[in-house]
Amino acid sequence: MEKHELIILDGAMGTMLQAAGLPVGQIPELWNCTQPETVAAVHRQYVEAGSRVLYANTFGVNRFKAAGCGRSVAELVEGGVRCARMAADGRDVKVALDIGPLGQLLEPLGTLRFEEAYDAFREILVSGERAGADLVIIETMSDLYEVKAAVLAAKENTALPVWVTMTFEASGRTFLGTTVPAMGLTLSGLGVDAMGFNCSLGPEKLLPLAEELSRWTDRPLILKPNAGLPDPATGAYSMTAEDFARKLAPAQELGVSIFGGCCGTTPAFIRALSGSLKAASAPRRAADRHGVCSAARTASFDGVRVIGERINPTGKKRFQQALREADIDCIAALGIEQQDAGAEILDVNVGLPGIDEPAMMRRVVKALQAVTDLPLQIDSSDPAAIEAGLRAVNGKAIVNSVNGKPEVLAAVLPLCKKYGAAVVGLCMDQDGIPQDWQGRCRIAERILDAALSYGIPREDVLIDCLTLTVSAQQEQAAHTLRAVRYVTEELGLRTVLGVSNISFGLPAREQITLSFLTQALHAGLALPILNPNQAATMDAVAAYRVLSGQDRDAEAYIRRFASVPAQERTTAAPGAGMSIKDAIMRGLRQETKGLTGQALEQMSEMDVVDRLLIPALDAVGESYERQEIFLPQLINAANAACEGFELVKERIAQRGGASVSKGKIVLATVRGDIHDIGKNIVRVVLENYGYTVVDLGRDVPAEKVVEAVIRENVRLVGLSALMTTTVASMAETIAAIRESGHDCRIMVGGAVLTPDYAAQIGADYYARDAKQSADIAKQVLG
Amino acid sequence: MEARLTGISRRETLKYLGYAGSPLPEDVLEQLSAGEREILQRAAPRVLWRLFDRGPAGELAGTGYTPAGDDIRDLLRDCDQVILMAATLGMETEALLRRTQASDMARAVILDAAASAAIENVCDNLCADLAEAFAPRCLTDRFSPGYGDMPVSQQAELFRLLDISRRIGISLSESGLMVPQKSVTALIGVSDRPQGRRSRGCEACAMSADCAYRKGGTSCGKT
């Protein structure tokens, strides 16, 4: 279809069918099979009114919403497409397979896995194409991740064009927090053919959003608004067809070219649009904003953006141990810590010999997305791991990296194109790293040409001119800086640089690193990869942003330094005479850490745990039971103790020992239950008592619990259930564990449980609260 | 009618945390204030309601839906109209609560309690606004699925009739749980005569997931 040619879509379907006698409470798609003529008649009314694209009556068809209606997904979809075809055939009218939300919330806020959503969409898409749809419209979406699953399913299983419209609030976000820039960047990258907004708001409120979207994508834009808002007293929409058309007209000046109506619109609205819109919209300006994003946060490429480097096992024993033990929480914590420290993009590297890197990459990406909203940089040399990461990412990622080797370019660039990722090109190839800046720039040019040949846009090509250690190759620092300047100014590309390597092997490394960072930024470095936890480095970036004008009126700089406390606490000076027990009782983390460090100089790790940390926690627990302290204080104390345990773990990891654990416990919130704060409190407390917790999460089916119990060979399992309706699945889970024959104790907890009820469903222990679960663990595991 | 979050009661927050009256150190008080502030800043409350006529058999006219259970029938006995309402603090708060559970559990339990107090405030404000708008007619207390003998499965009917997912972004799981967790749906009767007050009960409370009173076999006394 011509980019700026006016295309009129249709209006609402459900309300039209209700007017034609659809019984309340019946899913409208059933009529595709039982009353196809009535459905086709509605389509014909829209064709008469000027619609050139008909949305088939398939919006609510999917394996979740259509379950139990008596017809299969395939029957409903094929029937729906057939009805629209009846009205379209013989005319210049296309039929769109209409795909709405699945009605189940995806991970991380919900429990539907991305891969399950993909399967559900694939089923609809395959039927829709077979039935003769001309294109796919994915609409009324508020979750960018769900859209991505649907788009990938469409691209990988059909040859149909894909359009997407999402539902926004006036705030510029969807209910799930997706922003307009994130939508534009992500969907352009995934190769969606047209995009825009439907439902949610009336026409005038969608105009500013359309203008914003036009800055982030070059794709044709769609508007299909509601007829205003319904009256709560009657449910009726009050806007007239003429008013609707008049309010949409200005969108043509923004370059929007595809129009229709959503809730509350009728053929009269479509007729009004056909009659009043101009044959061609104004030409679109090229998108002028670029960057990468998560669904909720964008790192635009118009200033310096710090990439946090900490999620990387290289040279980090504790991290390597976390990877080997699949301690995902520990890895996710590094994401939170870096976001708090000011990172704007997170580099994710989980490559370690003996690790299933693609599987680990998928897990870590998902875990990070549950706890931070930073865009991600997938860092691997294994194309399978890169693809696993790119698939799991919600948003637009960066791939780190390719280099000038032809086979690397051929393996990785198609993935970047397919998933719409930006890519880092290292200035090296089969002959190694060129020793002069000219050589590196030639490789940069080759990488750029290769990326363009795969259809990757120029602004998504990022070049790493490579930092070499100045103590070993002193003259190379100048070449790197010169290359950064050339790539920035002559090639017009943004550059990436890991800076800390520069100072390796020298004393007072920070001086060298900071000086190099500052010079690189002034040479044009846009995306420094560094450790954001080093305040001096982030200070240098903050200062650069003032000097370069990115930080207008030095606002961020002033805020940064206004909030530094007059006297920062340090680990070196715990309060005089304070014991570890005092520090833990009062929830003082730094003091606990400092005192633990002192104790470790005189005692073994196990002694510190058994003679200091655990007795302190026991005292806290007793105080909690006497109601001298309440829940937040109990957890504060547990968190303080955690600092001590972490230090112990670090010491043990440093000398290569196995991690210290008092025993392993499997925890799960049972099938059907998705509220799990109680279980999470128990986890934190148990971990801080020194137990290793395998947390299976929420909505966990019985067979998964059994599988984990056997795999981890645990002697204690904790189950939680919140509602009377889900206690049944707790009983099932207990029965399944007993049936497996694995010998273990089961403790249960949750709001509706009582000791009697717990005994009745076969549990060994009832835990009233987190403290009691720790007592039970002690009894069972010691 | 706009969603209004006008304040978080410290007393409520403490109740939800199972506070039993021991002295609170300065740093814990500061944690509580910070948590309440954060919820007030981050919550994006949304409300939705719609009025239905009540038919002779107690059904909501034109919907094919009759609220299930003796308790709701008693509550609506004198009512010729029924308001269905839904309110939520939004996914922003949900994401905040979940993320904080991963990074700082002490903060997470405080935020959770403060958010429970906040959604109660939003519901109270909506009900006050409705009472004003419908005066001189009278409203009953609000009554939620899961309370009394009304099964939680009735949520699905409320979601269908109000189009809750599409209009204000609450998602309903197959087992009848709402995400965001800090969400409330309810029925409110409208009549010409003042209605007696009724307890709403623990099942209808946003905190029922992890209420220390409830587990201790008592209640906070509020409902």
C-alpha cells in the first residue's frame, strides 16, 4: 500500500452484532460459525460506508478466551475471515485478521510465559492465513511484550503484512507502562508495516501521541479512536459522527494516513470519515529520534548514555559462582544496584565454560526485566545465546558484538535485523586489532557497509574503537581517541568504549581511567561501558554532561551533589563498642558488614555464621514473637544479617570453596495463586538464616514442585496459598509430593490456612509467619 | 468522576503491618513515611463505574446477570438500581511492589501496607463522590465478590459488564485474582431509603493476602 495514501478502516463490530440480536454474554465470534450472514451484513454496511480494510470478527478468538464455547480457535478464525471475505470479494477491500489481547497477563507481572503467548498467537495466525486474510492487525494492546510475541508469531509463521495498534492513556503510557517511543522503536525494529493507536481515548487526545510516535518511526501511522467516553449512567457514547471526523482531520497534517473507529462508532462514523478526509495526508517528516529501550524506558541516542558493565563473570569469582549455582536473584540484584547508581543501559554477559549460555541468557534477561526497566545490551559471542537474549527482550536491545570477520558478520547481523536490535561493531578482524587509528576506522566502515546491506539502519550501528592497556601499549591510547573522533565526525556513527581496561597494571588506576574517560567523551564517545558503582566515574560523566550542554542548566548535576550527605557512613568505622548482635537487632547494614569483616580476621567463616550471625537472628526472632518489634524491623534485621552472610560468601568464593549453606529448601506459591508477598518474606528470612532457597515462584503446578523437590533432593518444602479456592491446589501438590515417594517434610502457610486445616490436607507443619518457618527449618535441617 | 487518592492513614498502614503497639524507633518511622510518600507519588489511581437498573428478579437489567448469594440479595433488597464499580492503583504500583520485593523486602512490606491503605482511600473517595452525585437517593456500603456467600468467580461477570481490563487495565486471572493486586471491584445498591451499615469483611480487604491479624485468628476491627 502507498505510504501516504488514505486508507479507511471500519468501525466497531461487537455493538453492531448486539444491535442485530447477539445475546448478552455470548462471545460475538460464535456467530462466525452459526450466523455468518449476519456478520457479513455488518461488514457490508462498513464497505458501503467506505471501509477499504475490514477487520474480521476474530478479536476475542484465542485458546484462553474461546475455551469452552464449543468451537475451536481454527473454526472461529476461519469462519470470521470467511464472513469478511463475503463482504470484500469483488471490491477493492482487504480483509485483516483481527488479533486482540489474550486476556492473560504475561510475565513478569503476570504468569503467562512469553513462549506460551507466542504459541497461542501462532495458532490464530496460521488459521487466519489459511482462511485467506490479506493482512494481520494486532490491536487494543497494552503490553509491548505481548505485541512482540504476536508479531514474531506472525512473521515466523505467515507471509502477511503486520499492523499494530496499542491502547494508550492520556499520560502517554499504556496500562502496562509502555511508552510511545518504546512502541515506535521496538515495532519499527521488528519490521511492523504500520502502527498507531486504537480504543482508549477520543480522537483529539490521540493527536499528541500520534505526533510523538511520528518522531520515532517512519512506518505509516494508524488512528482508530473511540467515540469519546461512555456515559456511566447509560453506557452510551455521546460523540457524533461528524464531530468524530472533524476532530480526526488534523491528524492528516501530522502524516497519519490510516483511519477508523473503535468503541462507540458505527457505519455513520466511517461514512463521515470517507466524506471529510483528504485523499492524501501531508508527507511524513523522517523520524528524528533514535535509541534503544525497554517497554517503559528509552535511552535515546542524543547524549551520553552509561552502559553498566557489572553483569559479567570475567574476573569475578562471586559472579561465576552465582552463574554455576544458577543464583539468578544474585545476578538480578546487580541490575538493580547499577540502575540505582545511574546506569542507563545494562550489559548482560553470562558466558562461562560449562554453562548452557542460551538458556542462561534467556533466564537472566527475563529476571532483569522483572526488577529493572533499563534497556539491555546482549553481550555474547555465541549467536545462539544472542538470539535467545534478543527473543526474550521486551523492547529494543543492543547486541555486543560483531567484528570485521566476515563469518561473524554473516552470523550475527541477520539476528540484529530480525529482532530490530542496535549492534556494536568492534574495530578488529581476522588479522587482529589494527595498531593505528586508520586501520580501525577502515574496519568500522566495513562493518557499517555490512550492516546496511542487511537493512540495519545507520543509526543502529555503534562502533567500539577498543581500549588497550596503556601500561602495555602506551601509544595506543591516542590512536583509540583519534578513531573515536573519526567515527563520530566522519562516519556519523555513535561509539561505545569499555574504559576501565585502560589503567590495568598501573597504581592509582582511577586517575588514568577518569582522565581517559573524560578525553574519550570529548572525542565523541556516546556510550561508555563502565562500573556505575564507582561514584568518581559517574561524577565525571555528570560533569561532562554539564560542559557539553546535555544537562540543561546543570539541573541533574546540582541534584546529584545536593543530595550527598554531609558525612557518609563507612564500613571502616562501626559504632564504638557495638556488637554484631546490636547491629543486626537495629537493622544497621554497614555496621554489620564492618563488624563481620573484623570478626573474620579472627574466626573461621563457619564460626562467624554459627556463633555470631545466627544467634543474633535468633534473638531478633524472639523479640518479634514477644511483639517488641514488628514485621519491618524483623526484615531490617534479616537484611543487616544478610550483609554479614554476603561477606562470608565472598571470602569463601575467593578461596574457591563451595558456598556455605545450612541446607536447601524449595518454596512455591501453588497453582492458581499469583500473590506471593508472604512467600517472598519467608524466602528473605530463610536466606538470611543461611539456608539456600530454591524459589519456584508463583502459580506453580504440582508436577513442577515434585520435579524440583526430587532434582534438588531437598528435605523441606514450603508451600503458600492465599485463597480458599487455591488451598485445593495446595492439597493436590502435597498429594503429588507424597505420591512421588520422595522423603521430605512439607510446611504450609497463607492467609486462609489454620493448623487444623494444614494437618487435614497432609502438611507436616503449619507456619504462622516467616519467623516460624525459620524455626521449622531449624528443626528439620538443623 | 475522577479517581482521587487524598492520603494514606498511618494508622491503617500500621494495622496492615500487624503492629502491636511497641515503641517505634526513629529510623522505622522514617521508613514508614518514605513508603507512604512513595505510594502517594507513584500510584496512578483509576476508577470506573456504571449504573444499572435492577429487575424484578434481582437481575441487572439488560445484562443477563443476577448477583449471586443471599448476602448481596439482602443488601440490595430495597434497591432499584445498582452501581458496579472498580478501582485500582495501577500497574505502576504493582511493578513497584514486585520490584521492591526483589531488592528490599523491608521496604516492600511497608509499601504493600501503604498501598492497601491507599486503595481503600481511593474507594472511600469514589463512594463519597457517588453518594453526593446520587443524593438525595441513598447508597449501600460496597460489596465485593468473595465477601460473604458471593463467590470470587463473580469477578468475571463484573469484568465483562464494566469492560474493566480494557477501560482501566486490571487483569483477572483464571482463579479470580486481580493484577494489580491493589484493586477493588464492588457492587453498591441505590435506593430511596437510608441503608444500614454492613461489615465488608476480611475477604474483601486488599490486605487479606498477608494480614497478621487474620492469621492470628483475630481481625483489625475495621471491617
